[in-house]
Amino acid sequence: MYEIGILFDIEGLGSSLYGRAAYRILFESLDPQRLKGCSLHDGDTNATLMGKANLYCVAIRCPEPETLDYVREALSAREDEGLLPVDRRFVTGAVTAREPLVHAGDVNKAGKLIVDPNDAVAASQPQGTAWQVVSPRRLLPWRRGL
């Protein structure tokens, strides 16, 4: 598996719901059809937890290295408040092993983001984008496409 982490300045996201603000940027930037088979992981970075930074990370774990290039290209073009400068915006390699990130969801074969209903990513967040967030309980086992 290949991984890329997108770093956000928590204060720059401007809300106590900074995770949702970060995901909104991702939903507006990325095509879920190009992320089939990927998983999303998120959380405050180690440096943040140690009081040395104020960064939030969303990592995308995918089976194809080309997907990393797509994510980097799509998010490099963004200038949203809360995104770090492009030269410090991305981390690659074993991001989920280095940072204390939690699993947030999986993009199934249909391009839908499957999340636990109690997780930070809410079904209403991607409104107006190509993304659809669904709970695994709402899908019959044969329809999950995982």
C-alpha cells in the first residue's frame, strides 16, 4: 500500500470542528472514483500532541502509487485557508505508522466512502460534491463493494 498525508494548520481551519473543515477541502478537491480501494485516516500529528505544532493530518492509503500523484496534484492547486504551503503540505511513506491517525473510512468499488456513523466524517459533509458518505449499516453485505 502507498500513503500520502495532507497536513492542515488547525488554527487556519478556523473551527473547533477542524476535521470536518479539512475533509470539506478534500471532498471539493478529489474525485472519489479515482480513490476506489483507498482508505482514509486522520488525526492530530505527534508534534501537535506533544505541543510542538498545531497540525491535523488526513492520510490516504491506496493500492496504486499513481493515486499519490493524483492527490498531490489536485491538492497542490488549492489555496484554502488551513492548508499548509505546498512545500510542507504533504508527507509520504508510512504515514499511518508514524502518526497517531485513526481509520476514518474506505472508498468502495462504487466510489462511496463507507464510514462508521459515530466517526468524524458526517454523511452531510460532502453535499455539493461528487462524494457520497454512507454507513456500512445502510448497505446490504452484497452491496458494500469492499
